[in-house]
Amino acid sequence: MEEIPVVTVIHKLPGRIRLHLSVEPKDHQQMIASVKDHEGFESITYTPVTNSVLINFDPDRIKRAEILVRVGLYMSLDQESHCVHIFSQPATQEMSDSVFYSGISLVIALLSRLVRGPGEKVSWTEWIAGGSTAMAVLEHGWSEVRKEGNFDPEVLSVVYLLIALFRKNFLPAAIFTWVSTFGRHLVRIASKGVELRPVKVRSGRPDETRYEVEVSPIKNADNKMIIFSVIPSILKYAFTGESVMTGRNLLQQIQQVSELHGEVLDGIESFREGIPLKFK
């Protein structure tokens, strides 16, 4: 299956944004000229080594969401009208089945311990939780070695868990090991993205190609992350009284920009009359 080009925001400040492109543009200079052909841009720098784009702009004259749409649309046209995915932050790493089920087994073992009370013998639920956690951490470490040639230091916490398994008092160690290794998945909500899909439309002239762009949200395919993603919301609400979901997501930001421009993206490349945006 052909890989979908992706534009990802990797760093942003007022008036400054850095994007990563999953596909190298065919012509770097043409990309810069096409995207920059709008008031509000101050500078655009492309770095081939990292395949990233650094953009400085005037936020009073052009919005960040419009910049993302312009870069995404150029990438689409550059890749022969292929659909493009845009993410407002780097996507989180999906949880493997072993990580997910070991987390569930830990919850069950902890509830079982609370029901039975202290002083009872180690239950079979705790053995399953401890063993599955150790296997999940070892699998995770081995996967990182194969992909990157090394592993994160928190994987070494499995040594603490293995020692605790021999001592037969390992539920606290299993919880500590799981959280220290995979906890970063719980403190960051999965990035919400949008898909841009250019669609050819009829034109009054047979020699003219016209497009409209369909914009739709990208569904999170990792249901395991959806289940665990409620944890950051609960923690933030408990400490601040605010929800992490109150801010406008990328789709809403693009819709607002579209309304300001009469639901038409200012012209890019040869499409000087503008390109209509349609939301699904």
C-alpha cells in the first residue's frame, strides 16, 4: 500500500513553526516560493538533512492553520494529488498488545489485592500481572534495539521487577516498572490530525484543471490509546479544574480560517483564483 505523505508540527512558537515532511519535495525552491506566495510570511527555510521546514511569519496576517494547509496542499500537488495527513504534534507511539494487556492485568491484580486485603498469599492474578509486565518490557526493549540500535534507560527497571518476582512481593514493583517504562504514553494525548484530499472538479474551460480540497478528521485507529488517554484528562482536571480537550483542535482551526476567507484557500501555484475547502 502506498504511503500517505505526512506533515507534522514538531515545534511552534508565536510567529515561528517547524514542520517535518515525511516525503522530500521534488523541488525545494518551488515549494518555498509557492507556499510563501501569501502576505504574512517572513522567511521559509528548508533543511534537506532532516526534511524539515522552518517558517517565520506574522501571526496577525496569517494563521498557523492556514500555513499548515498551504504546506499540505503543496505536498499533495507535488505528489500528484495524493491525499496528505497533517498533525499538530508528533504522533504518539502506539501501544503493543503486550503492553496494553499487561496494563489491564495490573489493574485487575491491584483491585484483587484491595478486595482480599493485606497479608494474603500472592494470587494468580498477581503472577500473571508480574510475568506479563516483565515480558512486555523485555519485548519493548528488544524492539527498540532492532529499530534504533539501543533502548531507553527505563527498560532497565525490569531488573528490579525480576528481583521482586523471586521475593514474591512484586505487585508494587510491577506497577513501578510498567509506569516507568510506558508512562509517557499516558501523559500525552494522541495527536489529532486532518486529511487533505484534492478532488478535481469540472471547469468551464476544457484545458483548465480545477480542484476543491476535502478536509476530514483522521480517526485514531489505536483503540488501546483511546482507553488510556482518559488518564491525562482526569489528572489535569483534578489539579487545575480544566480539561485537556477544551482547546480547539486542528480541524476547528482550519474551519475558522476557511470562514474568514469565504471557504476558499488563497491561490497556490497556478490556481490563482483560490481553491474551495469542503469539510466532511
